[in-house]
Amino acid sequence: MKRVAVLYGGYSKESVISEKSARNVMNHIDRSKYSPTLVYIDRKVWHAIDNDRKIPIDKNDFSYTVDGKKHRFDLAFNMIHGTPGEDGTLQGYLEMLGILHTTGGVLNMALTFDKEATKALLARQGFTTAASKLLLKHETYSASGIIEKVGLPCFVKPNRGGSSFGASKVDRSENLLFAIEKAFAEDDEVLVETYIEGIEVTCGVITHSGIPRSLPITEIVTESDFFDYEAKYLGKSKEITPARIPDDVYSKIQQISEQIFAVLNCRGMIRIDYLIRNQIPFVIEVNTVPGFSEASIIPQQAEVDGISKKELISLVIEGALA
């Protein structure tokens, strides 16, 4: 039986969401095939949770010892949203130790964690993205110069972050600098994008028999200006699967999502967010460690596709083991 470390925690505000995702994996993993252990990781402490006891992880070989017996892992099921689980840092550590994991490799994760770099690569590959400007914390910038490039309304967000922390929609020029400072509180780089007015949808992709396979598309209808933290996690949105969009646009987004999965060399399960304007899907963001809580979108999409949470977890693990 394969020993699986289900990782959660991390260094960002997303650690709370990470724990919910990890515990949902623990609740639904197939225990006839896998022996799972929760493993918590933050800047100061790494520990395994064994029979409700917190046992320190030996970082030299990613193991823990109970009553003189060393426990090692065959695979890490990564549910850490944000750094170090989503930016390539943890992947490099695990790969140095020869431990398999459920996400993409170092380059894939480092690239996709950087929203502007991902957009630039996808644009070069012919995918449609919104116009944007990257700001660095210590550089000089002006509201007028930014608006000249991206226009109003625009969307301001940390370049390397998730769960919409620090993100704002800006309709008036006098509010732009405040929104930028809010985003800089979360990251040293801020992305300002042209706001695409349209239908918001998201599409999950998994590996099935070694081939990228799109899940049913979800339409996001939110009470907020955009799909922010409250909409994502506090019930202030409706998530409609399958999305109510024309069949040809639906098929196109699924096809694009599988292409992006391959172009970026993703693994495991990912989720790609889009805005549709005039029947054209704009790629907004690629999430390589999407949420897996009871409220998360990927499990909902899988269920509509006839895939249970247990089956989905097994598919992700089997893909990593292969």
C-alpha cells in the first residue's frame, strides 16, 4: 500500500483554505489503495499528524519517527495553495529527495505562479489574454500612464498570489493608486489588467490515462464586482455547472484548456479561469493547485462528469505514480 503525505499549510493567507482542501482529500481518499497522513508545512514547523499527535518531520529525508520506527512516504499529494507549494519551491525539494508528487515540476509551477509570465507565454502561443502592465514595488509609476495602457475599468491584483487576496476592480482613476497599494501589501509585484466585461467561467483539467482531459465548465455568477474571496468561500456566488454558454464556445474552451495544460507541461489537476466577451474566451489565470474543499469548483465539475471525489483523487495519484 502506497504511503501518501497529504500536504497543507504554506506561508500565505491561503493556509486556511489549504487545510480545508487537505482534509477533504483525507476524507475521500481510497484507503484500500493508499495510506494517507496529513503533513503540515509552514516557515517554522513541519509536522506529520499521526493519531492526533504532531510528529516533527525530518527534512533530511521527509520522514517522521514514532516509537523508534521511521515512516517514509511514496508520494506527496500537494494541497498547499501559494508558496511554497505552488511556486516550485516544494517541488524542487521533493524532486531532490526522489519523492513523487501530484503537481507539475519546478519550471511549470514557478512559471504558472507568476501571472504575468504565464500570460506572456500563452499570448506568444496564440491564446487570447487581456492587456496588462506589471508594476514592481520600488519602481516609479503613474496612474495616468497605467490607464493609458490598460484603460478603465481595470483589475489590480498581486502578480503572485491567490484566493483574490489584495485584488480590486477599479472604475475610477482616483481609486487606482489605493488599489495598487492594497495589492503591494500582498506581493512585491502587482499586475494591472484591462477589465474584460463578460461571462466568467472556469474549466478544470485532469490527466486521464496519460492524456489531458477537460472537466465540465462552470459559470460563475457573483454578487460582488468580481469573483473575490467572499464570493469564492463565503457563499456570495452561484456556480453553475455546466456553464450556460453556446455549444461552440463551450467546446472551444475545453479544447483550449487541454492545450494550455500541454503547453505549460502541467500535471495532476488544474483549473483555468476565463472571461468570455463577444464569444471570445480570454485566459485570465491558471491555477495549478486548485481548491479541493467541499465548496471548491473542481470536485463539483468532476461530479457532473460522473467522477466521485474518491475516483478523482485516485486519478491524480495514479498519474503521479505513472
